[in-house]
Amino acid sequence: MKKTQFSSRFAGTRNFIKIFAACVAASLFNAISLQAATVTWTGGGADNNWLDAANWSSNPSLPVTGTGTSGDQLQLDTTANYAIYAAAEGALTYQSIRVGVTANGRLDVTGGTLTADGSTQGRVGVGFAGTENIAGGTLKIGGDEQIGLNTGGVGIVNVSSGTLDVTRGTTEDGVANDSISLGAGGTATGTLNLSGGNVYTRFGVEVGQSSLAGSGTFNVMGGGIANIGTDNGVNLTSAGFWLQKGNGTLAATVNSTGFTLGQINILNGTAAPQYVSFEAGSTLSLGFSGAAPTSTMSWNLMTFSDTDSLTNNLTLAAGDAAAGWSFGIVDNSGTDDLQVTYTVAAVPEPSVLSLLGAGIAGLGLVMRRCQS
């Protein structure tokens, strides 16, 4: 082979190697660039529009959507120009959704379906105040939903309509398969207010924390249903449970307009261990959103299979018994109900009132005679 031909072929091979190496490098760069990132809602767009890139730290791009770990991890850490996920957004999926992580934050879901598909926890109020308002549409959390975490954290989730669906569970506070944790760590407080719509979990709910540092409240208000252990019908054999710690509060607030109250259903529990457990110090707080009824009334606050094991150390909050409240576990043909009752204070008989009035009048007459 002539030298010139060899040099030409060698040069061509070398160019091919350079081009190939450049392509590989570009592919690796693109792969690295496309890895999921943490993207923060900044509110810089001066509106609440989820699809305005100026509201995100990824500006001029929107956060990357994707299932599993391919989507971005979202943090919503502002209340001044908070994020609203509306029906116009349709169905979007990210890796995780956390509110109130580096500063106070708020997220409103009013329509559409917003999904966190990764196995990482959803968090609300992580050392700061975080609030999620679900007033329509669906918020789906793919890990567990930790509401109130770390020292000073205040997490609040309000479900007034629409759906909160927690589709997995993780080990929390040494408890396997927590789907919702209220007061998940530190001195944090976590509150879930259910006044309408639906709450679904795949596994159980833990209210409060075993160290008695973080406190939790699950407040069932005038409407709304919580189905614990179904994942909205997707995982029908998942075991639901209710675990309330000594610093946990189950609250029931009756809507005095019609005197209605929502309900918690514990589904697919088994006989052992205790799948409905009110540990020592667990509190039941009862009240009305307005005026109390004028006759005795009862409501079923929680239902669970009567084959489930029950640990019952639940006690009424201070003052509730004196106000006329009581509770009990009632067998209802295959299910047990945690039933709460408001009893109207007895009114003295008219004859007693008459005698009392006559006595007062007689005392007055005697006193006037003594003075004269």
C-alpha cells in the first residue's frame, strides 16, 4: 500500500473516532442534564400559574415531568405568590412534592391530577410552616405523606373536596407501612382537616410520634370520607390500620347545619397485631362548628371490622364530658363503630321550677316583713 493511501485511511479512522467520542460525550452530557433535579417554586411570575416557567427556579424551563425517579423533585416554599394546580394543568407527574422545606410554603390543588410517582416521601411543613389545600381534583403521593417534620415544623393538609390519595407506605417512627404520618418527627405538629371529599391510603395512618415530641391531629369535620387501606380501589388487599400515639388527637367537629359528620373507615385489617390502636394518652376531642343540637344525637366516627384487634386507651379531651359528650365501641353486625354521642343536659321539671320560684318569693316576703 502506498504511504499516501495509508495516511489517508488513518486520518479517516482518526476522524471517525473523534466524531464517535464526541457523540458519546454529548450523549453522556445530555443524560446527566436530564437527570431529575430539585426545582423550587419561587413565585417570580407574579401569578399562581403552575405552567408559568417564571414561577420556577428552572426558568426558562418548566420542571421535568416523568414517572418514578425521572421527574423533578418539587419544593413549594412561598406563601406570598403560592402555587395553584388547576384543572387546566390536566394530569402531570413528578418524582416528589414537598411544601414548606426551606421557607413557609403553600400548595392549592383545585382541579386536574397532580402526582408524585417516586417512592420518596411527600412532606408538608419540614422545619417551617407548610399547607396543602385540596379543594378539587386529585393529589396523589407515591411515598408516604409526612405532615409536620423536624423541629418547628407545622404541617397542615386541608381536604374540603376532591381527593388525597397516598398510594404507598414507608417505615416511619419504627412502624412499617405508614401512608400518612401526622407529627412525623422533632417537635413538629401535623394536622389533617377532612371537611369534604375523600382521603385514600394504601396502608395505615399514624397520629403523633412515639417519642412524644411530634404531635398530630386528624380532624374529621362536617363531611368527607377517609378510607384507610384501599388506595382508592387499586390495591384492595393492602392492610389498613390506625395507630394513635399518646400525643395524638382524633377530633370530630360536627357541622351544625344538618348536624353532619364525616367518617374514617379502616379496611382490610387483620387480627394481629392491633390494627386499630389508641395508645395510652390518646385523645378524642369533640365539638360543633356552630350551635349544639337541642336533642341527644349520635354519629359513627370510625368503622372497622370486628375481627380486627383493638387497643383502646382513648380518653375524652378536657371539658368534653362536662359539655355532654361521650363515646363507645358499638358492635354493628360484622363491624365495630367508634360512636360519639352528644347528650342534652336535663331540664328541671316545671313543678320543680314552680316550687323553686315560690320558695324565692316566700323568702323575699319574709325579708320585707323583717325590715318593716
